[in-house]
Amino acid sequence: MDDIYMLSDKMIPLRIGNRLKQTRLRQNITQQSLAEETGVSLSSIKKIEKGEIGSFDPWLRVLRILGLLDALQPLVNEPQPSPSEYYEMVHSSAKKTRKRAAGSPHKKAKEEPLW
């Protein structure tokens, strides 16, 4: 497997398109039926398979139908805090808890003026 950072920007979509085409063929899906199932035009399916990924939305639909959407999982997961960040988060919330009341809960009666 090649390091993706060693591939040119033009080579990456070409490889993705080729992989999508191979997956589609292994699953015995025609371009036409993939287009109908995804709601993407046939010409867009052909372009995607040639590495011409112009829009993200049709590409996502194709990934979903072919069962390859998991490849994007690391991009959509929220980053987990490191152990030290988690410790700091837990202890910072404990530091902010109140230790005593702010004031008397009863209102003082107003004093009547003497005159």
C-alpha cells in the first residue's frame, strides 16, 4: 500500500475512482443501477469512476451504497481527550462547585423611618 502523502493530488481521486469501480463490479452492480439507487446521474457515476470527483455529495452517496462509508469514519469522529485532558476536565468541574451559600435566603424587613 502506498503512503497517501506520497501520491499527487491528481493521483488520489484516480485511485479512489478506480477503487469504487472495482468495488461496484465485485458487487455485480451496473453503473446504471448505482446511479438509480444513489440518485446521482449516470454521467456523474462515470466521472467519479474516472477520478473526476467534482462534488462531495454524489461521492458520499456512492460510498454509502457500496458500503465504503467507513473509510471516512476517522474524519467524522469527535477527537477523544487525552488522559491528562480528561483529568483536567473532571477536576476543573469539581473546583467550580459551591462551598457555601451566597447570602441569606430571607429578605430583611425594611426599617420604618422614625419621623
